[in-house]
Amino acid sequence: MINYRYNARLPTVITTRYSMEEIMEQVESSVSSRLADNKLSTIYNIRVPDFRTDATAASSQKKTPRKTNTKRWS
């Protein structure tokens, strides 16, 4: 799939928790080289804590109740 979309120059969004260096080391070279091609790829590194395992972030965020609209349409 990646090869087809790469050759056809179709937009493809790939999200991963791995860095580009880790992808280059772990993924087959034919795929990783296509992902790293600067002529066709734009890489965005977004660093955020893992909300699933970061217990301190989850406990520090307080949920506020939403205001609900109690009016009914007539």
C-alpha cells in the first residue's frame, strides 16, 4: 500500500509513536526509505505525554460538568 501511494504521489497520513530513527532501524528499508523521502514527505514530530499511562496527568485534570440545555423544541 505504501509503495503504491508513494509511486502515485497520493497523500498518506501515517501516525506512530516511533521516531524516524527508530523506523529507519526497525522497518524494512524499502518502506522506511519511502517514508523518509524529503521530496514527498513532511514529518511532524508531536511530543505529548501518553494519556493512557500518564497517571499524574489523568489525576491532575479535573472534569467540569457541561451545561445542558433543558429547553425542549416545541
